[in-house]
Amino acid sequence: MERRRRVLQEVVHRVPRRLQWTIRLRLTLLYGALFLATGVLLLAVTYVLVAHTPRAGSPPPSPRTAL
């Protein structure tokens, strides 16, 4: 029982009280933010392309208005 208590105390003392901004954490946050931003951009581009697609059954645009 005493050994368990000592091990638990050692583990508690090893845990930092404040989150340290290591390079590993900073890179994880950076890559996560870039991944999220890229996903949002991809959704926005897809939305714009689908929104500007002519609907089925609509007449094709005339050459004069296409320019």
C-alpha cells in the first residue's frame, strides 16, 4: 500500500501544473488549424461551383450573354 502511495505521489509531481507550449504542441495546433481552414475553403469552393451550375432543363446561355 505504501508503494502505491509513493508511485501515485511521483506521478502527481511529474504532471506540469501549467500547459507548456512545446514545439510539438504548437505544430499540432498549427497543422490542425491549417487542416480546418483547408476544409472550410474546400466547402466554400464546392458551394460556389454548385450554386453557379445551370439547372437541368434550363436553356443554355446565348453567346452574347455568355461574355
